[in-house]
Amino acid sequence: MDLLRALLPRAKPPEGPTPPDALPQGRRVGPWRVVRPLGQGGNGTVYLVRRWGRHYALKLATCPGDPRLVREGKLLQRVKHPGVVKLRAAGQWVGGAERFPYLVMEYVEGLPLYEWARQTCPTARQVTRLLIQTAWALEAVHRQHAVHRDVKGGNTLVRPDGKQLVLMDLGAGDYEGATPLTTHVLPPGTEVYLSPEAMAFAQLHATTPEAHYKAGPADDLYSLGVMAYRVLTGQYPFSTHLPRDMFWLAVSTQPARSAREANPRVPEALAAIVHRLLAKQPENRHAHAREVAEALEKASSEGGAEWDEPLSDAKKKAPKPQGVLRRRRAGNPRERAWMWQQLQKKHRLREGGPSQNDAVASAPHLSSRVPVNRKKHWGLRGLVLAIAVGGSLALLTPTRQVGEGDQEIARVPPSPDAGTGAAPFEAPISAPAAPAALDKDDPRVNPLSGSTSYPKLSKVLPLCVGLACAGGSPATRPMPPPEECPPGALQTMSDLGFEEGDYLHVSMIVPRKGEKRENVLVKEGPSTVLITRRYPTVPGKSFVSGRLLVGDRVYGRYTSLVLASGGPPLPVCMELVDIGVNRGLEREPESSETAVKVYHSGAVMFVDRFE
Ligand SMILES: Nc1ncnc2c1ncn2[C@@H]1O[C@H](COP(=O)(O)OP(=O)(O)OP(=O)(O)O)[C@@H](O)[C@H]1O
């Protein structure tokens, strides 16, 4: 029997289209090329994509024709505000016989609010600055007669300077005149951020299928209050460890403990604003988001030294990154594609199509079926995952606690005093070699190179050396492996007013006066190149240092910038590109195995990672 089984061909999953949540690196979506996934949300997968040397975030719907994503696009189109993620384009991706809407947004580099707070141990004033920005962003949303409906730390990103917050994910949002999509009592959202009036409505209309709660700006303000409470104290206003019914009861009837009680380092005036946002009656909250922003601005400007104390000081162990499980994939791409198709079929049969893709909070006394969030696919993903990790039933039938749908909730720190710690200070960058002197003996071999060592490049170097020892010829060596930027590099880029994809013209040599420019000899190793043009923040004759890697082309990774105007070297993350903005410089035909020549000039482009 076993022999028979061994002789029979193994059943293979049929070939199928790549699922929209598993696009590989390099796959094109319209003109955008996938770099890597950034994460998965309730109704789509967000990819880092690239076009013309610039990065964007592309959100691709999980369900064909998903009207929520289309609505998110329309909403983003209306709301134009520096504090709200910018929409750049929208389109449809064809996967098999289906069309999946996608949105292309600016790529916001940064950390979600709570993670930022955990890493930076901010003061009340620093947090308040970000809360003010959130309030102004909400004001911009509300002014468009729209509501966000899912305001929470996980839907914000704090830029690396820690001074700017961007409100993200308007996927649960709604605006006046939009086609109704909600088929349940409550619209999509996250349970711990749900207002008492929404809960009251859900309880009252639990048995009325046609009743739909209409969230308004006051609901967003309540959620903002929860978010503020959480970032200031490390806790939610009501314990998320309560049984669901008790949690609802507490939110509906109990006054929230003051944020100052939860964390004595929260200034009184700030705690009072948060308390007002958490009022049970919407009319007792601020009338508009603008009012919240103004109240916060006033309190912060009048606040004394207490506002500049860190809100906590103990260093906390990093929680397991969110979404890790969600990002794990089952089997190989073909198997995943097949499983995905099966699950889609099932999903469509059961749910009657993507338009019912709302997840709801049922009133607690009704059932404990579905917690409030938009991750209806969690069950499906759980199934895929369970298959992948050996069929753990626990994944399919988790013990649901309040707010479990919001993954961050499960990891709420028990007390603010668990504290946060300052992020490690940026590693110092060694000073690069000055480009002044040309090598007299061989003026065309890395004339600007030095012997500087750079922290991150130490990882690449042994690999290259290893490859060289193995006897691989430069032409046949693989591309250098991806590498993170040195600490502080992205900050330098933004301080100098550049964005990813911006580039500076460089010369591979210091040209001598009157000398005819020609191809130059280069070799692998430390390299310094001269910036040949003037830029508003980078004067001509500044230079960047890093390392050249010789492979099928000559790649350059530059990690240190010395401004001609003086000052210490600045960490940067810049990649050598040719005049067509292609990565690396072409090996000129006159190159040999041992003597590689490239064109004398090119450019160095700001990147957020060495790919
Ligand atoms: N424009 C962007 N720039 C950078 N990262 C982004 C951008 N948009 C989304 N992301 C990241 O992609 C991930 C998924 O985002 P998405 O908005 O789809 O879902 P979510 O907010 O994680 O979940 P849910 O939709 O269930 O609330 C998040 O980690 C988010 O920070």
C-alpha cells in the first residue's frame, strides 16, 4: 500500500494567480514595483513600492472590487492635510480573473504612536505636540463632513524626528453621501476605542437588523481620548482584561480613572482634557477637534517644568512585534495561491461577497461572536496559518478577551511604571578620509578612498572578502545583500530637506584643471566621492564616504557625508546610481577581470535601505 502510494504522483496544488496579499519582491502593480510588504490590515495588504527611485506605500485590497478600499481612496482624495497620509494614485490590479483596487500613498517612515513612546520615553509636552497634530488632522477630516471611525495609536505613524504625526488608515472612514456599506449595528472600528454612545446604541438595537449606528465627530474625539490616555499612561481607560460584558458595562457607566491617577507624571491640565474627551455624553466632550487642539496648545504653552519630565523612565522590553503571525506565510507561493483561492471561494459562499466585509461589535448580551474590528479575515488567515504551523486549533478558537481584535491590546503594559526607555543613542560614525590628496602613483584608482570603517558595512565586508577568496570573478558575483541604513541617516536626509529618491551629482575622482574626463579605474573597498553641484543645503565640494562593491556593476553604498561648510560627518544612506538613476555604475567595456573601469561621474541617491 505504501509502495503504491509512493508510486502515485503527489497531488500538487494547481497553478494559480498570486494572491494579492503575497506579492513577491519585484512584482509590478501598475507602474509600481513591490519592494516588500509593510503590513496587513483589515481590508488589504500594504506594500512598500518603488517608482522612479521613490518609495510609496501601496495598499492592495484582499477582496476583489472591495468597496471599502475605493471609499478610503475617495475619502483621502477629499482630505488634504499635512497630518493625514497623502494619496498619490489609485488603480486596479488584475489577479487572475479578478480586479483588486489599490491605493498608492506617500510612504510615511516612522513608528506607530505607542511604539514610538515605548522607544523614546517622551515628555508630556512631546506627546501633546503629537496629540495636537492628531486633533488638527481630525479637524480636517471632520471639515469634509467625514469621520475616521478608527482613531488609535496603531493608525498613526510618528516620523523619525518625533515631531510629526501622520494619521493613517481611513479604511473604516465614512463621509456624507457615501454609499452605505455597514450591514451590522456598528460600523467597523476597534472595540476599546468605541464610544459609550455607540455601545448604548448597539445594546438598544441588538435585535433590530436594520439599525445602523452613525458615528460622528464625537466618536472620533472619544477614540482620541482613549489614544491619549494610552500613550500618556501605558494603559487603557478601562481594563481590557475585563470580561467583555463587564468591559461594556464599565465604558457605559463608570467614569474613567483620571490619567493622572494612572500616571502621576501626567500634568493636571492635560489629564483634564483627556478626561473631557472620555465623557460619557458626547455633548460633554469638546465640540470640535479644533477645540481639542486649541485646549492642548494652551495647556502645553502654559505648562511648567512638569511637562518636560519623561512620562516614565524604566526601560521596557520590546514586545513581540505586532503582526508577526500575520506575516508568516503558509507553504510555498503556489500552495499559498491555491489555499487562498479555496478560502476566497469559501468566503464568498459564506459571506455573499466583499461588500459585507464589515466586522462588527455585537452587543455583549447578544453574543460574543465577533469583536469589533475589521479583521474578518482573521479566521481565514488563522486557518491558513494553522495549516502552515501544524494545525493549531487554538488559532481558530482563541479565547477572546475584550479588544483582542486590536492586537496591540493583548500587550498593554500593566502599569505606566513599567516605563519606557530612551532609544539607544546613535552609534558614532568615524570620520571619513578627506578627499584632498590624489594618489600620485595611481591617480585613477579610488583617489578619494580612505581607510575609514563604517559600523554597518562591517557586515558586508566579510561577505565580499569571502566571495573573493572563493575565487568568484567580480563579474559573476551576486548583488550585495540588502542592508539597513546607519542610525540617524534618515534624520540627516530629512534635516537637509531631501526625500528618498533625491540624488546629488558626484564625481568618482577629483578632476584636475583642464583635464579631459575619462573612465576611471575603481576597486572594491572604501570610497569617497565628491559632490560636484551646489544644493540648497549641501554646498559643492562636500563629499560622501562609504564603500564600493564590484559585481556585475559597480555598486556604492555611502554612509557618511562631510559638508564643505564644516561640521562633523553626518550619517547618510546613499546609493551610487548612474545618470539614468539605475543602481550602480556600468563596468565600462575596457574593464578586465582585475581592472574595473566606470564612467567618471554619477550620482548618489538617498535611500531608506540598501536594497
Ligand atoms: N503610507 C504608509 N506608509 C508607511 N506605512 C504604512 C502606510 N500605510 C500603511 N502602512 C503600514 O502598513 C501596515 C498595514 O496598514 P493598514 O492601514 O492596512 O492596516 P492596520 O492599520 O495595520 O490594520 P487595520 O486596518 O486592521 O486597522 C501598518 O503597519 C501601517 O503602519
